[in-house]
Amino acid sequence: MGIFKKNKKPWGYSWRSSSTFTVTCIITALFAETFTHGFVVPILPYILEKRNNVDPSHTQQLTYLILTTYGAAAVASGPVVGQLTDRLKYPKIILAIGLGITFMGTAILATSTNRRILQAIGSTVSQVVGHATLNDIIKPKNMGMISTLVTTFISVGAFSGPAVSGFMLEFFGYWRTWMIVFVVLSLDILLRLLMIEHPKIKDKRAKVGDEESRNANVPSGGVSEYSALLPSTSAKPYGFAKGVSDLKEGCASMFSFYWMILSQPMIIIGFVSYMTRSSLMASFNTTLPTHVRDAFGWGSFPAGVMFVGLQAPAIILDPLCGWIRRRGGDKLLTGLGFILLGPLLWLLGAVDQKQFPWSDSKDMTKVVYVIIIICIGCVQNLPTSVGAAEITAVIERLETEVPGIFGPKGGHSRGQSLSNGCFNVGQFIGPLLSGSLADNLGWHLLCYIRANDYLYEG
């Protein structure tokens, strides 16, 4: 009989701490985030007009104000979440807090139009911590495959949320509609409670703790029992290494990190295209449900189906686009995507004009409208974006050139918060621009202006 009691591992430790289960939990969290975000889009006019007694003439204005607030809250919370995730020891706790905020915001939103801000903060936590956790446990050679899988589930959440909510509201009523999103969030809660931190992350955290305790024992002069007899000199030019000490000090690490990342030309170009694509998606969220109701008399379900046409083609075309990008076709896809979006958006705004042969038949006009929506769904994914793989590659290259440049815990969480923040800037600009244009100039001029923007960028 042993004197000391052995540490008993919790039930199901082997599979609950496995890479497969961890990836499943993260993918479920990201799916739930996009599902919840899109869920409210087609039913927002109903919430405003039926439950809050808003005049239909003011629905468009309130819609873009609500969605703009969502984008602003997500932009503001992104850097803070990234900084905390890289500093704190337990990402699972941050994920749980983010989920709690999302659940609370969704529950309050179901009873009113408030607390969209809470949804935005919870969404940001899921995106930043989720991608950072994947970076910690996935080998670089498998990151491309996992990123494709994650993107697929995010796209499924983006189009299934509006479609499901529109269908449920039209055929089953308001409160039964919200039961779906609470089931999805409850499943997310269950998986996060079951998830045990992956051993690889624990080992990494233990090494970080050892390094931090050593650094804490170093006197102000920088000499300790761990110091080398002969100080090493940096092989890197001073111009590149300048500011690294600030990063390690911690007082200016947040600003120094973003300065170094944003000085990379590839990141800037990718961020611009990422933000542009995000603003287009947010523009449709803001104006499409109201427009199809006024133009065609469509309810929440047909409006939700339109988002399937906008998002589903990306799932089919993503592997082909990824294959082209890996062979150096980034510029080709980006330019082609923007150039094709221009005439498609122009045609979307002019589809009911009398000069077209199909304008005599309202049914034919609806068919052409749906076809254009699907075509936009096919090409809007062509512009390249800085996702998990791209931002990870840049951070790892900088850490290889100057080890420890982003501190002992690395900079993946802050990198993901920057990428996610760029996406959220589009979520802020899109509703603000498209909503104000549609409210003051009309749907047709909105489409013409956005078409010119994309042609110019292409």
C-alpha cells in the first residue's frame, strides 16, 4: 500500500483531452457564434414592428443602428480579449465566460431589441480564443486542413442561422423559433464543460511558468544564476530588433505587437480585402430582409433562404479557391472577385427596371433576383482574406527570426484578435454605410454605389 494517494484522472480523460475532441469543441463554438449572429437577421423586422411597435417606415433605420452597434462592440472588445488570452493561464475559463455573455445577451435579445452588444462581446471571445487554441494544438502541416474545416462550419452557421430562424418564425411562431438557438448554445455549453485542457497546452503553460519565475528572479541589472558568462549578441539588425525590449517589458507590448504586425504589407492587403468582404456580408444583413419584403412581399422564411444563396456556394468553392491560392493565385482571385462583384451588385439593384426583358413578369423578376444572389455568393469568397493560416504564418516567421519577440506565451491570440477585429470593422462599416444609403437614397442607388466601390478596388 502506498503512502501517498495517486492523483486520479477525471472520467473520460483520454478522449476529453484529445486533440480531436478539442477541435470538435472549438468548431462547435465557432459554428454557434455565426449561427447566433445570423439567426436574428431575418426576424429583426418582426421583433421591431410586432414586439416593439416600431413604425415600418423606421425599421430600416433601426436595423442598421442595431447592427452597427454590434460591429462597434466587437471592434472595441477584440484587442482586449486577445491581450487577456495571451496573458491569462486558462483559455477554457475565458471561453466559458464568453459563452455565458453570449447566452445572456441572446436571452435578453429574445425579449427585446437590447443587448446585441453582449452578443458581440461573446462572439469576439469565441473567435479569438477558439482560433488561438487551435494554433496551440494543431501541427503546422495540418493547419491548412483544419482551417478549411473550420471555415466550412462557419459558413454553415452563417447561412443556416437565417434560414432556420426565418422558417421557424413563419411556420411555428416566435418563442419556438428562439428555442433552436438556445439548444445550439446549450450543446456548446455541454461540450465546453466536458473539454479538458489539452496536454500540449498544459506543457506549454508549465514552460511559460518556469520562464516567468526565472525572469522574476533576475535583478534589475539583468544578471542572475541563469545568465550566461558571456552575454550573447543579437544577430539581427538593430532596426528590426528595435522595440523588442518593450514587447518583453509588457508596458508597451500591446501597441508594439500591433505595430510590428501591421508593418507587414501582406497583412495590410489581406486585411483590406477581409474588411471589404465583411462589410458586404453586413450590408446584406442590414438591407436584404427589408428590401425583399417591400419589393416582393416576402416574409422571414424567403428572406432567410436568400442567405443560403449568399453563403452556401462558398462551401463548394472553398477547396478550389484554396488550391489556387496555394499556387500563388491570391492576386488573381482577389482582383477577379472584386471585378465580378461590381456588375453583379449593379444588376441586383436594377433587376426590376423596365429596360430588361424579364421586367414584365414579376415572377420572372424574382427568379432573376435569386440567380443574381447565388452568383454573388459564388464570387464574394474569391477576394483573399487573412485567416488563421495567414496570420499564424506571419507571427511564427517573426518569432523564428527573433525568438521571444512576442513574450513567453507567443502572440497567436493577439494575432487572431487583430484578424477578427478587421472583420468586425467591416461589420461596423457595412451596416452604417448601407443602412444610411438605403434609408436616404434607396436600394437601387445603394447597389450602384457599392458596385462602383468594388470595381475600383478590383
